Amino acid sequence: MTASPTTPLEGQPPSATAQRAAAVTLEHLVKRFGDVDAVAGIDLEIHDGEFFSMLGPSGSGKTTTLRMIAGFEAPSEGRILLHGKDVTGVPPFDRDVNTVFQDYALFPHMTVAVNVAYGLMVRKTPAAERAKRTVDALRMVRLEGYENRRPAQLSGGQRQRVALARALVNRPRVLLLDEPLGALDLKLREEMQIELKEIQGKVGITFIYVTHDQEEALVMSDRIAVFNRGLIEQVGTPADVYEHPRTTFVAAFVGTSNLLTAAAARDILGMDGTFTVRPEKLRIGAPDDPVGPDEHSALGRIREVVYLGADTRYIVTLDAGGDLIVTQQNLQASSMEALAAQGRVVRLIWQRQHVLGLKGSTTTLGEGEGAET
């Protein structure tokens, strides 16, 4: 299929109307494997032209959801609509989507150009158009001049871009990406995050990205759906999900979170329930530092200091019970000064507006742990 000159893939940004339209709609989607609900009944609308991430730990249902959108898995219940058309029973090759996997699945005996053009060859696209679209796709991912190399002659990041070009050359309206950066080292992965977001902005099509890496989702996404145990806990912009988590699980999984519960919440905040405050919102002061009328505070002792170069993480055991984590930039303090703070009695101070109430379990979480909600 040849795109018209106004197709977003030709470099034209989608209109405001197109941005508001639904590229993918999931209606009460369920997927069972035996007695296990891998996806337990989700409703979701993904907008045309947005970079949308499905974020969650292993087993949360995000990859199964992606595979159902692609057509590789059939839903047990519910419907999948692509641009308003019900495709629930449509096979993968008849859906206007393409998928990029973590292992890339490039043909080792083929050149870069042939790898990219392979899908067009299967579709019997005329040779002249096939050649033009292959050149355009390689230019899009900045691999001009690599046409005659083979995958073994490329770096990990270059192979990832070849896989991306192979998907984009077919001009899908929706591109599905299943943890495509997972095999790359940290520095290359961070570089590719920026490149992927730039490419998505150029082509203007919908990207649906699956990841367990919360930083990756925050960097690239227009919106994020946080998955947990086959359900979606929250959907929102990266700022919404990070600054205003709605559940205990989201607060703990997206970034480092401090939870105040039970007696500690009553003693420090004067409220019952489960509350969160992000580590960077706290400041460390002397025990006798004044506390403003719009602030909360808690006394404690620094139990552990973790020097991270640009930042230092302090774990403070509170007199009221439990721990709070504080993250501070090392604007002036040296590593020795930071480490010398261990054992010091301090007062933690933060603004009242940075305390958020949460739904779900009141079980206190350790750093990086999840919880039932």
C-alpha cells in the first residue's frame, strides 16, 4: 500500500483532530491461560499519533496486551478496535500494525537493505518503489551508507535501528515495540530512547511501547498506562503518573517512593491512611530547624548514606517509626561530607502540598517493592 503525500509517515504532523482520534481502543479485554487471567478486563484508548507506553513488572499483562493488539494472541473476552474498526478476529497480517521485538530477528545472511525491504518483497511491491521506500526508511533512522552491510557488521544500536526501519518501511498506522532496547547497554539504551522519540515525532504515527523500565517510559512517553496483575492501575502523562500516583503500587513502582502509614501517618501528618512523598521533595535540616505553617516535619537519624555521584541518597529512620528516603543533589557537598552524615540526628522537612493520599494497601513498602491494590 502506498501512502498519500499527506500521510504522517511522509513527514506531515498529524492534525489536531487526528491527535484526538483513537488509534487503538480496547474494550473489556481479557486473556486467560488456563485458570490464570493474564489480562483481567481492561479498557483503554490510545490516541492517534501519540507515543504510548505500557509499563509494569514481569507478569503484569502488558506484553500479552501488546500481542493481542498485534493479533498474535486471541482475547478470551472483549474487543480490539484499530482506528474504529473491530479487528478482534482479524489475523496479524491483515492488521495495519507492525511489531519490533527485543531480539530484532534480522536475517543474518541478508544485507541491511534486503532486511529492510523484505516485507515489501513479500507484498510484491514494485522494485522501484521498494528501493525508494528502503532508502527513505534508512535515512529516517540515520543509517544511510549501511545498505550493503550485514547484521554481524553492526553494533547493537544499529541493529535496533535496522529492525525499526524494517517495521516503518511498511508504513503501518500503529507501531508496536516490545522492549526493543532491553538488550542494549545502559549508555546506548539512553541514547536510543531519545532517538526513538525523535523518530516517532518525525513519522507522526502511533507508537505503543512495552517496558518494565519506569525511567524509559518517563523519558519517551506522551502517556503511560501502569499495569499490575493484569489490570491498569493508572493512565496519565509522565508528570501525572510520577507526581500524582493514585495507588500504592504506582507510587512504589514509578520512581522511588516514601510511604507513611498507620501510626507514623497519624503522628507526623495528623491523618489516617496511606500517604506518599517523593524523596526529592524532602530536605534535611538540623533537629531545631524551624518548620513553616505550610510544612510537615519528622525527626530521625540517618541510617545509611548512598553516594551516587551527582546525587546522594539518605535513608532516615524516623522516631515515629519506619524509614524515609531523601535524595539531594551534590551541588557543594563532597562524597566524604555526604558519607560523614551517617548516624546524624536530623529533621526532615517538606511542604504539605507534596503529600499525596493513596488508594490501596496500607502495607509499608521498601524501595522498589510493589503492593496489592
